[in-house]
Amino acid sequence: MNGYLDESNFMMVEEGFTTRDLLENLLVELCQASDQQAFFVADLGDIVKKHLRFLKALPRVKPYFPVKCNDSEGVIRLLAELGAGFACTSKAEIARVQSIRVPADKIFYSSPCKQVAHIKYAASHGVQLMTFDNEVELSKVARSHPQARVLLGVAADSGPPALPGMMFGTTLKSCRHLLETAKEQAVEVVGISFHLGSRGLEPQTFAQAVAVAQLAFEMGTELGYQMHLLDIGGGFPGTEDTRARFEEIAAVINSALDLYFPDGCGVDIIARPGRYYVTSAFTFAASITAMDEVPAEQPGSDGGWDGGMVGWADPCARAPLSPLPAPLQRKNLAARGASYHPLHSSSLRGPPGHGEDCIADGLELPQLQVGDWLIFKDMGAYTIATSSLLGERPQPQITYAMSHVAWKAVQLFQGKPPQTEDDHETVCAPLSCGWEMAETLCATPVFAPASII
Ligand SMILES: Cc1ncc(COP(=O)(O)O)c(C=O)c1O
């Protein structure tokens, strides 16, 4: 064991005891205490499963988890225990992972825009690996961190940026100039980085990006750099309902790596999978604290929608539920509503008094009551606000759970990927029953009847 995670960090659950069971137990306790505070239940076994799946699908790629995606204690400890690295975008995130004693060589300061003070903090705390994609960032690194080892960020996606002017990385045309400038400033460039965004990418986009990265590698090598690290970024799907499955994307990446960076070429590959690891592991429960019925829109009025209900969820829901989550199991709610109750066009809002904080509009929901609990699944990515962003607002509590078999797998695993197919079977086999349980937890039908409790 690596010593980051032990049995005091999570609730050990018996086989057959599901996240749903745990959630219901917690709700009973909260109701007895008349407590309406929102909370998360996190299935750490789901993350273990994702990690082994990652190593199997992308055997040459080392994952660096982006801390901004979910910096909760259980997630950080588990991933450190499994041997993952961490991609940090600020001093606070570096401090977060170093607070559990993650060594500096497992930390990648991956932000394309860094405060000088944060670069200095990285330097004084031994974090050397970072990125740059323009001259301003380069000179900040040159001045503040002479020991830095940097990756040049390239914009490898030929498509338009998600937001105008918000492109990650430099163009291939500017690479040579930036590499030459780095040489003049005595900055050690060790490789190339790209991040294609998280917009449900076509797998082929990764192949194009790897090809672009190889051209940039050649430029660096020509200029005399020891180029030995390629970072392929994040953007891998966290659930199964996406355009391309994770394994499909991985197959395309593996082919591109074999072509442009063949095994044995001396280049290590890393990635920054965020949502992939944590989305499906977290379930969120928030209660209705207030509600109002809105009359159907009269002809001639300029009302926004045609009548229904507005429900205000527990104040703690505000942080995790903004921006819009996927609506809670809409289909199942609709099914329940159709068989028992009429459905109402409904709007869910953050805390009363924050009317502009819209969680979801136009949901077809059965009649809700104050005190009803709404269950949101797949809530693990970009939903946990760091304490600094949350201000005075209390964090929703997170209850971590893991089955015996998943914990056994973590202990067997020891941070080392299975070496052979036989090893892989050994590590995975005992998990199968735990995983069946985990699959059941997250499968829609299990949660369906209890989406409103
Ligand atoms: C630069 C960068 N790298 C990696 C990630 C992780 O992306 P994802 O969670 O989609 O894997 C993000 C997410 O915003 C990012 O901005």
C-alpha cells in the first residue's frame, strides 16, 4: 500500500449493499434530524474500476488527474493510492495534493495561464513540469523557475474553439519561434502537450492531434531539445451515453501512437482524464425547501413558459448544481408520473433569494412537495466547489463507500499496472462481483423509482 488511503477514509460496504441503500439510510437519518442539507454519496469502487479500465485500454499512457475536476479528499487519496499523477492549475491545487504528501514529481502544473507567485510556489515546492503556449508565459517561467521542465502546448484541434479566443495551445506555425525563444531564455523544453476540450470529440480528432504533436516534436529535436514527453490532455467521456465510447477513442489513440510515437522511441505519454474518472462515481441528493405554482401563461402575456411549478432546492445545492446538470433521470420520472400522477412543467432553482440561479427549466415532473429529495446521478465532475470558491457556504457532505472486493483490488494493485494478461485476470477477477454490484448501483433502473423520495 502507498499509505494515502485506509479504511478510515471510506465506509466499507458489504457485497449487495448498494449506493442506493446507503443513500436511503442517510436520508432516514437526515429526516429524523429534520436536516435538509444536500449531500453526495461517492462510490470509490467505481473509480477503481475506471482506473483499471484506463490502464487496460491505454497501456502506454499514464493518467494525471486534473484536480480542478474534483478535489475531494476521497478522490485525491484513492487516485494517489492507485499511483496516478495530478494535473494542477493553481497554487491551491498544488497545495491540496501536497497536503496528502503526493511527491512533486507526480504533479504537473498544467495551466496555460499561471500567476508569477504560483510559478514561484511550484519552484519552491519542487514541482518542475509545466506548460507554456506563448512568449508571455515562457518569460514568466524563465524568470521565476529556472529548474522548470516545460511542455509546449499546441492547438491540435482543427475545429473552431468552444469560445472565441479561448484556444488551448499555439499554432504549428508559431512552434519553431517559441521553441527558439525558449532556447534563448535557457528554458528546458521536454515535450509537447495538447488538450482538445471536452465537447464530445470524434475519436479521429485525437489521431490528428498526435500527428500535429509529432511535427512539433521534430522541430524541438532539430533545435537540440531532449524531447521525451507527450501529454494528450483530457476530454474522455465519463458516462456511456456519449457519441464515442472510451474504448473506441482509446483504440484510435493507440493506433496514432504506434504510428507517430512507436513503442521504444523514448517518448513517455501522459493524459489528463478528469470527467472520465469521477462522473459516474458520485450521486447527489438535494431537498426541495420551497415551491411555488405558476399559472399557465395567458395569451398576450410575455411569461417565459406555460405554467407549472418552481421548486427551490436546498441552499447547499447551489454550488454543485450550477452550471446545469443533466436533469435527474427524466425518463424514469416521466414514467413514474405517467402511471401515478400528472406531470407538471417544472423549474428547479438554487436557494430562495437567488432566483437567477436556475438548475433546470422545463422538466416534466410529478407534483413535488417541500421535503422531497431529488436524486441526481453522474455528478462527480466539476461539481465540488473548492473551499476558496465556496466562501462561507458549507460544502455538501460527501459519504465515500467502497466494497470489500474493490478495496481488495486496490491493495493488490499497489499502484502498478498488471504486467501480463494473467496478472490482469488476477487483479480483475476478484472484483467482478463487486463490479457487478457497482454496475447495479449506477444503472438507471435501480435509482428510477427513488428519484423523488
Ligand atoms: C486544460 C485542461 N486539461 C484537462 C481537462 C480535463 O478535461 P476532462 O474533464 O474533460 O477530461 C480540462 C478540463 O476543463 C482542461 O481545461
